[in-house]
Amino acid sequence: MFGAVLALLLSAVVPDGSEASVTNAACQGSDIAVDRAFDGGAFAACTIDVNGTITLDIRPETLPINPSPWYAVRLNQSGARERRITLRYADAHHRYAPWFRVAGGPWQRLESYPVEPGRREVPVYLPAFAGEAWLAAQPLVPIDGVASHWAALASQGTVSLDMTATSTDGRPVPLYRHGAADARSIHVIATRQHPPETTGAAAFDAFAERLLAGLRGRNCPDHALLFAPLLNPDGLARGHWRTNAGHIDQNRDWGRFATPEISAVGQRLEALAGQAQIVSVLDFHSTRQAAIYVSRSAGPRAQSFASAVEAATGMRAVRTRAADGDTLKSWSENRFGSESFTVELPDSASPAEAAIAGRVIADLYLAHYLCPASGA
Ligand SMILES: [Zn+2]
């Protein structure tokens, strides 16, 4: 059978950099086609058995790697029926409870076995659907949507394009500025270094929106904000677990500058630091437990901000030891003496929950860093 032969051929594809050679349907049954030819689409191989059950093999883009087993698949089914999908992991355990969306509908979280260590084969039952649908580790946010949102803010004059780096695959990596070009204090807010960490990205998006709204019409001291909303577009497009197109973890590349993305943004920050003080850095990520990381050696304002975030959101304020150098947080602390934080949203947060956390953190950030008097 054609589908089985194709699946066999595809299962021989090494996930290492071979994504571009894969064409549309990765496997096909009598009434369903399965593919990953869209931004974020990822699985290593698929098969469909005689009962119509789909098995997806989920493997990382490189090894060793942080276990963030991302998957995203598009289904196109000719008639309405329920469907079973088995998620099969080779180099990690089940971590992300599946989300499902039928074309034109909202994302919904599906029931699955509890997300816990030890699950390498997890059945997922899709409700009856016909036509196009998606199953993914987290709700998919189109890269184009992020890019066009920021381009629209720039065309409205809310922010301006500070610079654009170019990724390994040739995608733009923009840096946007809010505030005067000659501001003496600069604050950097970043996200999307690690593709599966969509809850952190959702918090960043809401944080930025709330911060920009909160600054409107207010007379706050001299500062500029630099937003990096899309640091790893290639990893997002390829559906990577962790790395960029060159299989490098970008948040271990600050100061090393082996990736074009981090190298260009890092050099821009170095240049700006020659004219102004990089006062604070906030980098949004996701992991199993919500946390805000702050260095033990950071000053009282940083400790107060982290404690306020903990009190308001329940995210644990984690005091870290001396900076290790390669993360955005550590590098900026060492290089610029900035007050730097890594904000980790929980994997399990819904987009709405992540957005609430982002807004709460924005209000606290405004009061601690941008308009201190407003908190009085
Ligand atoms: Zn991360």
C-alpha cells in the first residue's frame, strides 16, 4: 500500500536537518491524510494501521537535548469520525498534554494520560471531525501573526524598528524600541528562544501590550524599552524542541555568539551599552513549574520585584548562584551589570492564564522599573 511504503521511507529520514526534503502528506489512509508541512509542524514519522489508528514518532532535532518533546500534526479527514492517535517518544517522555483544533474553531485541550515521567507511548482520542484539524503540544501561534502584530505597532508609531537580524534560514529577527533614541536607561524584554515554550511567549505578548498601554500618556522618567519578540523563528517554523536551524541552543549562546540570531542582537546590545545603561532584562520562557529567577547578588529593587511577582502570581522566586555566563540573564548581568530575570511560565498554563500572568508582571515591572512614583 502506497501509504505504508511512504511511511516506511519517511521513517528512515533522519530528523537531523532533513525537514526541507519532506513533502506534504507524511502518511495517508483511505480517509485521512497526515502532514507537518506548516510552521511548527513536527514529528519524525507516522503510520496508519488497519483500524485507522495513527502512530506518530516524536524525536528531537539533535541530541543531547533538553526534553521538550514538541509535536504538531495536521489531519485532513474526508468523513466525520473519531480517531485515535498514539504519540510515541524515542528520546523523551510525554510532557505536553495535547491541544486540538478543527479548522475555523478554537483550540481545546484534550484529555490524555497525566503528563508524567515514564510515559513513552500515549493514546490520544480525537472527537469526531471532518476536514482539516490540528493536534499539537501547545496551541499554535503563527510566526507571521507575531511578526505582523509588531509591524503594525511600528506603523502606528507605538514602537519603532531598532534593528533586524537575519536567521540561519533567512527569516527576520526584529528588535523593536519604545522610547527616546537618546534615553539613558534601557530595558530589554525577550522571548521565543525555545520553540515549545509558548506559554512564556503568551505571557510576553500580554506583558508587552500591557506595558505599552500603561506608559501611554504618563510622564515616566527617561527610559527606552527594547522588545525581542521572535528570537528563534527558524526553530519555531521547523517545530524544534530547543534549538535554532543550526541545532544550537540560543539561550546558551549569549557571549559565545555562534548563532547569527544571538550574535546580531548581542552586538546591538553591546553598542547600546556604550551610550546608555542597560538597567534590566526580562526573558520569558516556560517549564514545568512557574518561577522567576533572580540572582542572589542582585540589588534590593530586583529582589523586591521578584518577591512581588511571587506574591501576586504564585510563581516561585528562585534565587540563583553566580551567573554561569551563557544565558541572556547571566550574560547581561555579567556584561552590563543589569538586573536580569528569567521568567518561567508553567507548560500547563492556558493562553488566557499565561496572558493574565503577563499583565500582572507588567504592572509590577512598571511600578518597580519604569514609573516608580506611580506605585505610591
Ligand atoms: Zn527556555
